[in-house]
Amino acid sequence: MKTLKRMKRKFGIVSEFWMYMKVRKKWWLGPIIAALVLLGLFIVLTEGSALAPFIYTLF
């Protein structure tokens, strides 16, 4: 039971965002947020690698 409450608190912002998109019919926000999250993960994960100089030239 505690684990479920902890997970609900942890993913609360995601569920609130999902409900916002569902109620307000703002489905166009989904791909934008997904692209930003993927871009952020890509930058963080390749920060110390040999790909870093190539990534910085994109921006």
C-alpha cells in the first residue's frame, strides 16, 4: 500500500498532465513534451562521450 502511494506521488505530475490533455483536448502538447524529454535525455546521456562536439554544433 505504501509503495502505491509513493508511486502515485512520484508520477503525480505525469497523471495530472495526462488528465489536462484529456479534459482540455490539448493532444498537440504530447509530441512536443515527448520531443523535449528525449532531447534532454540525449544531451545528458552523451555529455561526456565522443559525440559531444557533434551535438554542440547542432545548437
